[in-house]
Amino acid sequence: ATRDLLGIVAVFGGQWPHSSHILPGGVTAPATPRRILDCRGILDGVRRWFEGSLVGGPLADWLAVGRAEDFFRWLSSPAGAASAIGLFSRASRDLGLHRVGAGAGLLLSYGAWCEPDAPRQPSGAPAMRIRSGVRDATVPGAATEALGQEMINEHVRHSWYLEYPGGRHPWRGETVPNRMADGGRYTWAKAPRYGDRVAQTGPLAQLAVDGDALILSLLAAEGDSAWLRQFARLRRAGLALEQMRGGLDDLGRRLGEPHYADPGLHAWPDGESFGLIEAARGALGHWLRVRDGCIDGYQIVTPTAWNASP
């Protein structure tokens, strides 16, 4: 099914892997009625597989399950019993994976699926269908707080890099390898922190930050766990299928409009910028400094660095 979905990339980008669809100027091939229909056909086929094999019924009904008790009731129903998600959940829970593997309590998400026509957030960031923010899962009833990228910093005390004191925001960060550093260093990964706290990212964090009712209910009932993180991946996959169809429908209604919005930057002005996106593993950030028309600094904080930080 994943292989079939990548056909959508090929429809617009011409090939996969190594497609050129992200080059400045827009996609290799613009949207046309035929390409939209081809992509809908691929997506509908994957959705039928997802409904028939993974959830055993209509995707919309499964996504509408909003409480832990309703999920466990579904798990014991004929549809839940026959589904792959049901089998995975029963096997995982029989092994006790819902009681082990808790991650950091602070959940972090950069948001997903930009809404280019919607008003921007107060911070100036674009509106997102899945919102960005941080949420403290250790505090019952805690609300999602707005994300402040200036709160992100990286430490290297236990990493094989040249030492600098404390944590540094990526705009001030350094990545100078020092494999023969003193004792206590054991990894090439830096240690990102949000303020002074370790944070968890990924589909579980993404859905909890956005306020997904079922994920929040399961978190409240049992807490974070190895099973819940993997279950959240499957739930997010179903949500992604819904969003992808909506994106194709949006394209279909706008075939006569430009595909590329010129940002108006025809030279490299000095300054600092950053880009935040939700990758498959969670929050991915790039921070860039430009001086005298050249890249003066570039730092990347990966989802793995958040989740495996020393």
C-alpha cells in the first residue's frame, strides 16, 4: 500500500525516488483533471485496503471513536477482532506493552498540513489543520500551549562535539566534531531541550497537541506507553488519508490558479530564518543564518535527536 501511495509522488514529480518536485518554481508537472483523477484512484484503493484490513470498517467511523472505553468496546467487536489494528493491539497489550516504555511527558509538535488561505497565527506562522504547540501530559487536563521556537536549545555535554557552555538556540549553535573528547561522551546526537525540559515528538505528540479525543482519553486512562505510541502512528495514518483526499479536492477546484507563490526574495538578504515541519518521526526544524549573501550557519534538529537525546 505504501508503494502504491508513492505513485502520487510520481504523478506530480515524474519519478520516485529522487523526484524533483521540491525544486523552486513549483512541481515538475502541474495539476490537471487527469492527474487529479489518477491520484484519487490510487488514494481510494489504499483507503479501501486500510478500511478492509486495518480497521475492518469505514474509516470515518473509526476516526470518530473518541473515548478509551469506546475504543476497547470496538476492540472486542467483530470488526475490531478481525482487523489488523485489533490484532496488533491485543497482542501488544497481552505482552504488557501498554504498561512500559513511557516517554518524556512534555509533548511537542510543529503542526501539519498548512492552510495557505487562512489567517496566520499571532506568531506569524501559517495556519495548520493540525496545530502546533506543546502539551504537558503529566498534568491532568493541561491545555496545549503555543509553540515558541526561541525556547529550543541544544546541549553537547554528552556528545562528541567541541564543548560550549549550557544550551544554545540553533541560530547560535555549533557543530564542531571532537571524537576524542573527555569522558562521559558517547553519541553524535545533540540533546535538544524545550526551555530546560526534555520533550517527546512523533505522531502521539502530534495528535495529543492537536487535541485528538481518543489519544487524550487513552493518555488519561493509562499514560504514555510503547503500545500507545505505535497505535498513534496507525491513527495518524488514517487521518492522513482523509487529509490527502481533501488536498486533492482543493487542487481540483483550483486548476486555473498559480501553483507557485513567489515569496518576493530575489536576493539573499542578511538575516535569520527557520522552517518547522512534522516529518514521519515528528518535529523537524532547520535554522539558517545568512551574512553577505552567503550561508553563515545552518543547524538541523531532528525528531530522533528529540526522542533519543543524551
